[in-house]
Amino acid sequence: MSKRVLITGAAGFLGSHLCDRFISEGYTVIAMDNLITGDLKNIHHHFNNPQFSFVQHDVSKHITLEGSLDYILHFASPASPIDYLKIPIQTLKVSSLGTHNVLGLAKAKRARVLVASTSEVYGDPQIHPQPESYWGHVNPVGPRGCYDEAKRFMEALTMAYNNVHQLETRIVRIFNTYGPRMRLNDGRVLPAFIGQALRGENLTMFGDGHQTRSFCYVDDLIEGIYRLLFSSYNLPVNIGNPDEITIKDFALEILKLTEAKTQLISMPLPADDPKQRQPDITIAKSILHWEPTISRAEGLKRTLAYFKTLTTVELNKTEHRNFNAS
């Protein structure tokens, strides 16, 4: 009998790619999502697979599953500003109550659990690039605090379960990731730029564009997560591509790639927006023997090809979701 893995947030961008990977590796996958930001179209290709099942459930509420579990990957959380700024309370709950429920389930099932943290735990960093030993520079009461502090709490709770209950835990700190199945209008910089370019709109750049990001293609990220889960390392690990670029230069790359005849326009910089973002992946290299292999040029070609398959309706759709925040 194949081993069973629960993936929360499975209908989202990263969760759906994790489903693909574990199905391809022969696991039985239980996908869980409340579909607030996820979309069933991301996982519909697995629906006829007897090794795959879907459960619509909010992990902020008690989780009950029959049978054994070997692994849990907790990826349920809004991850884009357009989401967590609209639903700050649910964002806090999914990484606090939701993580508590996931860890409790893992303890009951004696399963190893990997939780998805983020580079946002570093806030607007004062150390560059960011190593895992850096404690961060986060505004807990700012507009991004609901996401940043939720993930910091997630890490603390996970380590508490590891220390008190000897639960097998893993923590991945994910840096900017992109690829097929991203929502085109979710507020993140890459899909925003590509969407504007494909619609023939000017690209909206916040601030002077000198702030930096480091973009990792999704296949590389999934490989890093997979290796981390099966490692023996229980402290946080940065997974991301250290190839840093300014937002302005990145926007120019998108314009060139899409052959858009538009230009850049500047808007005020949002509050607490990080000025720099670059992972130090020394631990991932030494412990996991992992580093990204897909260049930004190649990754962007693949991502653009995916976005070009979207219909005109999808391309022009504005995000209006029923969040029912509580």
C-alpha cells in the first residue's frame, strides 16, 4: 500500500504542484482546501485518479480524517497582498488555529509535517541577503503584519511541537516563486506585470523600482520542498533563487519578453514594502544538496506560455472572491 500524504491549500498555486509531485512519486494524496483563494481547476486533472481525493475544508476548524497518514504539508494560507489585505483575520487564523489543528493531527497520526513559511518573516530586512539566522524586521501592527506575524507564529508553534512532543517537523521559508497556475490578477508583481503587458496596459511599478526581488521557478521550489521533507533537518530552510533583480529591470524584462508597446508608470510604495529580498541558500546547498537549476529567462518563457493559454475573460478578470471574513 502506498504512503498517504495530506496537502492543505492543495487547490492553490504551490499546493497543486505539490499534488502533482507526490502523485508522480506514487503516493496517495489527500488534497484539502476551502477554496477561498484556491481553484479546483488546478487539480481537476487528478480527479479520476484512485490515488487522489479532495476534501473541501477550512483547516482553521478541527480536522478529522480516517485512516493513517505518513506526511502532512501545510500550505493553506492566502499568499498574495490582494488576499491577505482583504482577509487579515482569516490569514491570521489559518497560520495559527490552522497550524495548531494540523500539528495536532500529525501528532495523533504520528505523521511528519512540513509547514510553509515565507521570506516575509524577515520583513523589510536590515541584513542582506537574508540567512535563516536573521530574526527579521517586521511591523506587527502594519498592514502586512497579519501575514508576516502569522507565519512567524506558525514557525514558533511548529518548533514547540517538535520540542515538547518530539513531532517530526520541517519548516520551509519560501521566497518569491512563479510559474503556471499563478492567478493572473492576485496582486503579486510577476503576474501583475505579465497581465498588464498582455492586456496592452502600462506596467505599474511601485516606488522608484530600485527595490529588489529574487524569483524562483516553481519546479525548482517543489524539488527543494521535497528534499526538505525527507531530510533530517528540523530548523527553517530558505528555498529560493538568489538571482536578485530590481523591480524596474524586471519590468523591462517583461516588456521585452511580451513585446508589449507600453511603458512603466510609478505609483506610491505601499507601507512596509520590503526594499530588498534575496535568499541565502547556504543551508539548502549543504543540507539538501539543492539549488535552483532553471534560469529566470527560461522560467519566464514557460510562465508566459501558460498565461497566453488563458481566455480573454480570464485575462481581464478582476479578483472578486467571496471571503466571508470572520
